[in-house]
Amino acid sequence: MQKAQNYQNDIEGFDVFGLDPVIMKGIMHARYDTPTPVQKEVIPLAMKGADLIGTAQTGTGKTAAFVLPILNRLIKEEKHLIRALIVTPTRELAAQIDDNIRTLGRGTGIRSVTLYGGVSDLPQITALEQGVDIVVACPGRFIDLVYKGYVNTDNVGILVLDEADRMLDMGFLPDIKRILQFLPENRQSMLFSATFPPEIEALARRSLRDPKRVAIGLSKPANTVAHALFPVEQHLKWKLLLEILKTTDTDSVLVFTRTKFRADSVMKKIKHAGYKVTSLHSNRSQAQRQASLKGFKSGAYQIMVATDIAARGLDIDDISHVINYDMPATPDDYIHRIGRTGRAERTGDAFTLMTSEDDQIVKRLEKIMMTKIERRYLENFDYNASKPENTGTNASAGKHFNPNAGKKDRRPVKSTGNSRRGSRPRYSGLNPTG
């Protein structure tokens, strides 16, 4: 990206939108310059008050695309009445959106609050009683505080449903329908979703009026990410993961697992190997989750092992590698996971440990990406190591990995890393703490 101080000289800068000068100062503080494609499409429509449906890949600046028009409208209205409601599926995404509001809205006098469960509601109630302009909420806590009389929705003029498909996956659709009943009919509504199953289409018809459609780069992963598959037997995954960490040049690594139990198990193995590592999943308290995110973002932790709770709303620009310890369930989940790297015009790598059970989803991914994903093999790794007798049984028991399978695709992992990252500092693998 260009340097923020040069944006006024760029005819394609944020000045083309006619935003309030105070908000323009917030944009400079956030070091934004040239609008992203989704911002170019969404901001003018939102500023005109249009209802809209937006689809875009993660890491494309979607949050600022709806936050900036909201701030520009509210700066001219009476302060400290709830004028805008942003509903989102996870606490992490709610906190991230709130951070954007506070950064871009500095100097405007606009107040925001996040409402989500897992923590005491007393600070949230205090903020509501003192008066706020924007509420960023997860459905359950929002409904609870409405019923308790702490949230007045009479003045809500803007509704944003963010990550609507994720809310559907998490079972929030009945809650969303209930929230819609609380709100004035005469409002502007914006719905953002990566996919549009029939339930989301029905929700859009229920909540939006003659919406405009904006779709940016939906069909496949971002082109700033390089992909590689590492075929391996299930019982050798954790050993291969440690070998990848040891032999690959990385800055910070996000490892995805399918379950909370496995996230903790993998984290312990990585920690035992001497790395600074933390975990993120729904069994951890809110304070623990915030500490993990803060430590990972600051570099105190080199690695974070997470479930799909981190696949959306984790806005950390310098994640160099995403490693799928477990193959995600769908191509959409894959796209969201690997969207945590290669953000803000940087480049990144997506590594996936692949077993024979993952063949079908790999074929679907390759069809979407319209290319064969590279298979990689580590030169000195023992792919034929026997499975320990005390690890239970699975579909691959008794089988051995064939090191000659896919030989034409074989490419050793080199310690030079991905040379496309330009000026990013290079390291010869992560540095164990021991």
C-alpha cells in the first residue's frame, strides 16, 4: 500500500467520496490510502442510503466499507442515541469492528459499545446508560439486554448483518429474525455474506428493500496466497507439522484444527518442542481469548492454534503462514481460513496436511481454483513410520504412506521461504524459546 501521507495527492484516494473532514483525519490515522475494490463499490451506495447485499473475500477492507458511511451519517445527527446496529456472529469479530469504529471515528464524538456474552454485562449496561451511537453485538447478548430494557432500538436507522452465512451456520437465524422485529421498518439495511444459501436469500428478502448487489472476488481464494498440500497419514500429522515449522521460513503462523480438544493437544506438542504458542477456541474464557489474540498480534506468541472461531474477524496483517492441521469441512471454510494471511496486499502461504480422506474436498478446491494444488514432501521425513498401538484405530490403520505417490509433484520444502514477500524480515524457521 502507498504511504498514508500521500493519499491527498492520489486522485483515487478516499477524498473522492466526499467524507466529512473529521472522518478523513481518522482515515489518515488508520494509515489508509487508496480504497480497496469493495470500498469503491460499497461506500458510494451506502452513503446514498441504499440497502445492499455485499460479498467479498476476507482481508479486502469490508469493515471500513460499511463503517465509514455509518460514521459520515451519524456525525451530522444527534449524539448518544443508538442510531446504528451491527450484528456479527463472534466476539472476536465484534471487537475488531469496534476497533475500526474507534480508529476511523476518532474526533467525531461518536460512541460505540460491544455487546457479547461470556463476560459480565455490567460494563456494557453502564456504557448503554451513558449513551452510545453504535452498537456492535452478538445476537444472544443483544436480545437479552433488549428484554431487560437496557437497549432502546426506536432510533436505529442503520442495520448491518455481517458474516450472515456464519451466523446461519452457528444457529443464529431465529435470533436474527427476532432482532428484526425490534427495529423500525424505516431503516437502511446492509447484509454481508460470503455465500448465499436459500436461508440467506430469504433473510435478505425479509430485511432489505430493493437492495443493490456488490460482489468482489467471491469465487476463489485471494491471489496473494500460495497454496500447498502435504500428503501424510493421520498419525504422523503432528510430527510433520513440527518438521514444517522447523524447516520453513515464517514470521507468524496460524494453525487450524477441527476441534477444541485437538487444538489444545496440538498446542501442547508445539509448546513442548520449544515454541511460543497459544490457542484460541470457544472453551477458553473471554479474558483468555483476548490475551491470546493480543499476544499473537504483538509477537509474544509465534504460533496460535485455533478452531474456526479464528477463521473470520481476525485482522492481523503480518500472518505469514496459515497451516490447516485438519482439512476444513467445505471450500468456503478453506477460503475463510487462508484469508487470514495474504492480507492488505501482502503475500502469504497456506499449507494443508492432507490425508486420503480429504481427496474429495481437494478436488472441489482445485475445481474452484482452476488449477492443481502443489503437493509437497519433506526430504528427510519418515512417511512410513508405524502407527503406535495405543493411539486407537482409524481408517488408515495398517496402511503405509507411499512416498512415490504423486512423485511428479514432489518439491522439497526449502528454508528460503516464499521470496515474494519483498521486504519482510526473513528467519531460518521459527525460533524455539528453549
